[in-house]
Amino acid sequence: MKSVAVQIFGSEYYVKADRADSHIQEIASIIDRKMREIDEQFHQPSSTRTAVLACMNLVDEYSRAGREESDWVAARLGEMTDRLGKVLEQAPCPARDSG
């Protein structure tokens, strides 16, 4: 595991990770951007409060994206199941048709 230096909200942090440096830098950039966005909107008295609000925002965005993706997958599966049911109803079936 190597150590990667990142800049977040004006401070340098060393992160131990087994991921590519570019991946760690990308994550740090997202966090930095979100913290700056929160700071511009709410002017928190400490960077800790800004970090907590940024973290809450990021987790909310992540969970909403996951739900939206799950809803989309469920809708697509429902559509495909309906289509398959219609195809199977129209397909010849010797056991069903011999009655």
C-alpha cells in the first residue's frame, strides 16, 4: 500500500491506498469541490462542519443515484417480462394447443 498526497479544502493529506494515484486524486477533487460548494453556500465556522455537510451531501447524491438506477432496472425488467409474456402467449405450444 502506497501513500498518495492530496489537497482538500486548502489542506494536504496523505492517503494510504492500493488504488491508482489518479483514482485517489479524482476522489479528493470531488470532495474538495463539494466542500468549496458548501462553504460558498453556508459559510460554516469550521472546516469540520463544512466537511460533515459535504459528506452528507455526497452520500445523499450517491444513495439517490443508486435508487434511481435500481428503479430504472426494475422498470426495464418489468417491460421485458411483459414483452416476453406476450411473445410466449403467441408462440405455438404443442402441449397447450393439443387440448
